[in-house]
Amino acid sequence: MTDDAQSDDNVLEIRDLAVDFKTDTGLTHALVNVGFDVPRGKVTAIVGESGSGKSVTANCIMRLVQPPGRIVAGTINFMPTDMAPFEIVSLRKKDPRLQELRGGHISMVFQEPMTALSPVYTVGNQVAEAILCHRKVTRKEAMREAAEMLERVGIGEMERRIQMYPFEFSGGMRQRVVIAMALVCHPEILICDEPTTALDVTIQAEILTLIKDLQRDLKNSVLFITHDLGVVAQIADQVVVMYQGRVLEIGTVRQVLKEPVHPYTRGLLAAIPGLAPKGEPLATIASVVGDTDITTPYPMTTLGDGRQVSLPPDKVALAAAE
Amino acid sequence: MRSYLASRLLGMIPTLAIISVIVFTVIQLPEGDIVSSMLDRLQAQGVDVTQEYVENLRSQYNLDKPMVLQYFYWAGNFLTGDMGYSILFNRPVNELVWERLGYTLSITISALLFTWIVALPIGIYSAVRQYTIGDYLMTTLALVGLATPPFLLALIFMHIGFTWFGISTGGLFSPEFEDAPWSIAKFGDMLVHIWLPMVIVGASGAAFTMRILRANLLDELNKPYVVTARAKGVSPAKLVIKYPVRIAINPFISNIGLMLPALISGEALVGMVMGLPTIGPLLLQSLLNQDMFLAGSLLMWLAALVVIGILISDLMLAWVDPRIRFE
Amino acid sequence: MSTTANGDAILKVTGLSKSFDGVPAVEDVSFDVRRSETLGIVGESGSGKTTLVRCILRAIDHEEGIVEYNSRDGWVELQDMRPKELIPLRREMQMIFQDPFASLNPRMTVREILEEPLIIHQVGDRTQRLDAVVDMLNHVQLDRDALTRYPHAFSGGQRQRIGIARALILHPDLVVCDESVSALDVSVQAQIINLLEDLQQELGLTYLFVAHDLSVVQHICDRVLVMHQGRVVESGEVDEIFANPQENYTKLLLSAIPSPDPDIRLKPLDRRELGL
């Protein structure tokens, strides 16, 4: 159903991705047949609860999956603008493109700004290091560019602040530093893994606005991972709903949040406390999903409006008719 | 930082004063004093000693004064740089201490360096390659190192050296340099000899440090700041050294001062077994003979070394870890 | 004891202040909690909300102010009581924590965890205690099988149920929920919120509900205190305040909530423009 112009303009195409974790009790399938596209120059959100595999997916793209976890199948095709496309999963550990990928083409912002920076190096040092890892410039030049990027993410008094240590910054400020560090090499894709979950709501609003504004200016693609549908609504163009290592629904932000097809997505929305009438019990996912089977990995079906869902055939027909 | 340094230096004064009282009390605890033990020796040799001579000796060393006064005489002289006279060796204590303290420090500090040079790479290797054959091998070696007391290790090394290679491994110098004045050749000779006591004294510390470093590093390896650094493209080798190792070694830096006593007491035993011209054997002899000026000075110096060691390690920690500096 | 105390109030805080190393954490806070209501305390990290409830429960000692509690034996002033005198009152005031796993002893079975408060307060004999434990498990919708299992065998939501059961087993009157649903996934959070509301109905509990998630507060609370820099800047009926905030800080907080409707754009107010 997707027209060619659109499918051509993906910066990432993930297909049949599977990750296993070896545990004492056997293999746990962290990802099963995960596949979706990340359109260029847009914000794609992956939404899901803990254990849905949303962070593992991000780690696969960066090849950061550590033992006991292992990518067992699948491909991630990366199509940068300024070099030949390549496949990420099959890259050898020593392949220079892997080091180039991390922080150069794709960079990442993590959940915990309090622990994402080393306490023993100055902020300037850590941001400049990202440049020095990828380009042959002098230390001085790297520091200058670091200062520029820090300024851009809203950290004032640069002269003084660049020499400060992370623990002298508040949580919101630190997350700005991490964002600056991620953007300083002008990556094609910025992956944000729950970047605002540990922050206060007012700081969250500031950081969301910052990420959105920077994305508009730098025209990069953003993959935004979150469990918060409010955040998804505010930041995303495209939404991927994940549950227990699988993708259940893919669509535009309006499709997924305003007219969800998959019962699990409906359940997620219904469980948000702010939307429910006061004094009545909240809907839970179990109560919304009812007896619909959401655990069997049905293949993704593309519906008439372009969205994709994983549902049993009879329910697909029903959904298509709606 | 400057006020921190000043307060730490001032804080050393009462610490050392209290230690001096304890040291003085401890060496006074056994029955009798240096004069009585000398009398015993002279009488055993059949020499007749007059009561007057004894009284003279006692007053010469202030032994006829009350205990408290004796302490102040001793401490006062110590502060002015006069550590008294060793009746046992018939030499001023100053000479004996300076000579021996230098050797003890050389062995202890080189043992400390040895500990680090061995433990650091092995600890990192063991943590990064956790549960590999290499890790198991190093762990086994470390356990053997931990379980073997230094003096036993010294005996084993000396035995191997003598029976298999026919060399004498005792002492710090070859016989021809023993009493020679300091020269480049003598220093070179010492370097040839010092590595064995260094290895023996440092072995268990190296094993211990390696195990703790491995554990600390395993805690740090998957911390978010390491993942962040990896995600920004830092090369694997640099990543480990610059991020987790840098944090994991902090506890050791603060422990250097605390490792000193263990190294010094380990060195004392090894020194006796190997016949080294260090503090250890001297201390034992002086204690056995109740040579109080010598024993007191040695104990005092060892205590001072430990206190200074702790100060230095605290300062180093403040230097490497900005979090401490800013507190 | 207090003559001014409102008849249906269970807790009355007047002029409470607490500082750490000279830095004020809570400053001159006064409020009442009515029996059987849910009073929310909201604010950002560092606003003093956690310090406030800890002072009330005497987990830490505050410097100034009066905390009056309407116990089963009448009004008492908590701030001057000795630790020993507080013990019987601890039965009436309980706390549910944010991280259920950290607050459950991993070496105790669920039965031991739930029985411990009963033993400490010398309630009933062995069979009566077991009955009470099983009854409480029913209340929090856990199976009897849970009795012999250890906390690690449960999911996050189930652990929070155990935490709730432990808090409620002594049948307290006042329950302090300190970010009790913040660490949970949306679907589990909804279940726990429903559970807390059901239990309040059944057992007539009064909740002091500390949270940073405003949509949760809006749903569960009757009244709310908004805290900023250690002070209560606004208080009142929760619907009133959410619909019509009077203070700049409340406006700032509410403007920062992202709506799950993509057509309602986030327009956070600017802290500096509001003079905060």
C-alpha cells in the first residue's frame, strides 16, 4: 500500500529482527520478527511497556546488545545521505563503519542523565570527545565546536560551564549536555531512549521542545523511545507500538492515538489516568483487550489507510471494515 | 583545596602525639629496662658491675625520673632530631634509623609499584574477559598469591635460587658492595637484588588488588556512562581505560595509605628471612633487648610513615576525583 | 486535645519547617487532612514534598511546627512524642513506598513479610495472624500461593500489591503513598490505582498521596497541595485547581503536561516569564 516515493525515503529499514537472551532458565526471546521503517527527517516513536523490547531494538541499531543478549536474525539497512547504504547487523566488530556509525551517523540519548556522564571529566571534555572520535580536528577546535553545540541546546555562560563537572549540573541541564554530545557530530539519526522519564514534568516539556526544535533545524531523523503516550502525541510523526518483543501496530501519530486498531493500543490509551472520568475505576489493558489474542505473533497486515497491525485474520477483516 | 590541605596537616599533629604516647607506653610495658638487660648480659659474661655505675647509666638516660617526665624527655629529644643512643649497637639511633629506613622505604615503595603494575592489567583483563580461561587462570594465581604468606614465599624463592641456580638470594647487596660507600655500581647492585624482596612483599597485595579491581570494574562496566561513551564511538580499548577503570581505581588510591602497614609488616618478616638491612630485623632485635630508644624511634617512624601515606593517598584521591575536591 | 481541630480532620499540620544544613527544605507549611479523603501533594523534585511527609510520620525530626493527629484515643501532638510513645500510633499510620522491591526484604517470604507487623504489634495468635494475612492477600487480589514465595518471584505490580498489603495489614487509618505508582507501567499503574481506590472504599482509609505525575493526582485525589521550594503555593479541590489554577507555579506545572491527543499541542509556559 505504501507508495514508492515514501519507501525510498527511509533512513533505516528493520526487517525480521530477533534477539535472544541466554538466562539460567533457558532462552528468552527479547525480540521476535521486529520490522519497521524509520522515515528520513521525521520523528518515529516506539511506545511500549517494560519488557516490550523497545530499548533492545534501539541497542540493536547501535550494535550495543551485550552478552548474554545476542542478535540471532534480521537485517537493519541504513541509508545515509552522504555514503553508500550498508547493513548494520552483519557488520564485523572491527569494521571501521561500526565505530563510524556509533556517534557519527547515529547517536543516542539515554534515560538517566544523572549517570550517563562520567563524573571525573569536565562537560567540555566529554562533548569534545565525541568530535575527536570521528573527525581529525585539533583539541582546541573540538572544544570550540562543543561549546557551540552546548550553547545551541540552551546552556549559557559557556566559558564557565564548559569547565564544570556533570555533578555540578541539574538533571535537566545534564540531559541537555547529553543531547549536545549526541548531536555534535551531526548524526543522521538521533535515538532517544526514554530521555525525559527521569525528569520533572516541567523539565520534560523543555527537553521535548528542545529535541523537536533541533530536529526541525538540523533535519535529522529521530527515533524516540518512550512508555508515555502523552510524550508520543507531542513529539512523533510515526508510531510503532511494541509488546513483549513484537510490533503490534504501526501508523501515523493520529492513526495510532486517535483511532487505534489494535486492542492493546486501545488498552494503553484507556489506562491513562488523566483521560478517565473521576470516581470511576480506570480501564486496564486486560479489561480492554478482553479475550482477543495478543500473544500469538501474527504477521503484520497493511490496512487500507497505510497502517500495519498484527492481529488474527478474522479481527483484521473486522478492523479493515471499520 | 588549600584549606583542606592545611586542616589535614594540622590534624596530623594530635594523631602523631597520641601515637607517641602509645608507642612509649608499649615499650615500657615489659619488666625492666635497657640498663637491666645490659646488666644481665654483662653479668652473664662474668663482668662485675658496681651499683654506682648502674645508677650513673640510669641517670644518664633519665631512667631514674618519673615515667611522665621520661616521656617528655624522649619526645622532646625526638622532635629536636635527637633520637637517643642505642646501647645495643653502641651507635646513635639517628645513624641506624636513616640507614635502614631508606632501604625499607625503597622495598616498600617498589613493592607498591609492583603491586600496581601487575594488578592493573591483570585485573582489567580478568574483568573484561570475565569467565574465560584467562580469567580463571588469573583468579587461581591470585588465590595462591593471597594464601601464601610473604615469609614462606621468601623461603621458597631462596631455596629455589640456592639449590637450582646455586645463587645466594639473601641481602640487598653482593658481598663486595656490602660495606662499600655509595656509588653507581653499588646502586646498580642494589637494583639487581631488590626485585626479589619487592616481588615477595608485593605478591599478596597484587593478588588482593587484582581481585578487588576485577570486582569494582565488573560493577562499572555496564554503567550508563560507559554505554553512553560506547554509543558515541569511543574505541573499545580507550573506552575501558578512560571510563570504568578510571572510576574503579579510586578506592585503591584511597587505600594506598592503608596498604602501607601491611607492606611494612610483611617486609619485616621477609627482611628477617632474607637477611635484609631493613627496619624489620632491627626492630625485632631492639625489642628483644629492650633497646628502648631504638625501638621507640623505629615504631614512631613507621607510624609517621603510615600517617603520611594516608595523607598522600587522600590528596591523590582529591586530585583524581573532582567529586571529592568539590565537597 | 486541640480545641481548634476540625471535627472530621485526621491530621492537622501547623507551621511546619525543616532545613538540612541550614538550607530550608520545608518552610512554614500548614494544612488539614480530612478523614477518608485523598489529599495529593504535588511538586517537582526538591519541592520538599517527601521531606514533608517524612516529618509528619516522624521518620525525621522537624524544627518548627505542630503536627496534630486524631488517633483512636483522641488528638495527640506527634512532634514532641518520644519514639516509644509513637509505637502504638505507628499501627494507625502506614506508608507505601515508590520502589516495592527495595522496600521488601528479599530473604523473607510474603507470609513472613506480612506477618511481621502483626508480630511486632502483638496482634493475635499464630492462626489468627495467618487468617489476617490470607484475608489481606485477598484484598490486594493475590493468590494464596503467594504466601510461601519470595519477592523476586513477583512482577513489579504484584510486588506493589505486597507492599500495599503490608501497609494495610494493621488496619491503619492514615496511609502515606510516596510516589507509590510512579515506577509502574501504565497498565499496572491503572490496576494499582483502582486497587487503592477500592481499598479506600472498603476500609475507610485516608490517603496522603505524594506524586509528581499530575494526571494520576487528578484522577485519585480529592484535594491537592501544590508545593514549590518548600512552601505550599496553592491548595484546594483538585478539579478546581486543575481547571483554574491561580498561582503561576501551578500554571507552569499544568502547562507542562503532554496531552495524549496529538491535536492538543504542548505549550509549556516559560519559568522566567512567570518570574519563578
